Amino acid sequence: MNDALKMFAKATCNELYDATIGRSGAELGWMVGAVETHETIEQFVESSNRYSESTAPKFGEIAGLKFVAFNRVQPRKGDERRSLSVVDFGDVRIAIDCDLTVFL
């Protein structure tokens, strides 16, 4: 995943991920909220159908990595509305608080 993260960082001008950023744990390098998920992109889209609020999913590819992006989601009432994308890094997917379509 290291090479894929480097390509992803370059494609997003290091605005979302930068390996030189010194955060700890799973957030190492991420400058936006990021969590690992083992759900496939398709499973994630299916789950979004149960969200309190969700814009239509937009599918794309950045640095050779497939992703799905939502301009605005609210998983449960009371949760903050935010942008969300899920990027497929092969063995793991990363959900980030950003609409990746702005980088296309």
C-alpha cells in the first residue's frame, strides 16, 4: 500500500495525505479524517442507502485507485454532515472526509 499511498498523495498534491506528517497510529500521514474499512466499495454504497442523508454516489479513479465519493452524507440524525470518499487500496479501503471528485 505504500506505493499506492505515494501515488495517491501526488495525485492530490499532498493535500490529503503526506507521509512526512507526524501523526500517530492509523492516522499517520492523513490530514483529513481517515479510517480503514474492509467493506468493498459496493458494500459501502449499499450501506449508504441506510444513511439519514446521502447525495448520489460518484465513482471515479485517481492515481489508478478506484473510489466512490459522496458530496454530503449524514450517517445518523445528529451526526455532522460532511463529504466522504472511499478509496480502494486493494487489500484495504480507506474512508476519508473529502469528496475526491474535486481532484479530477
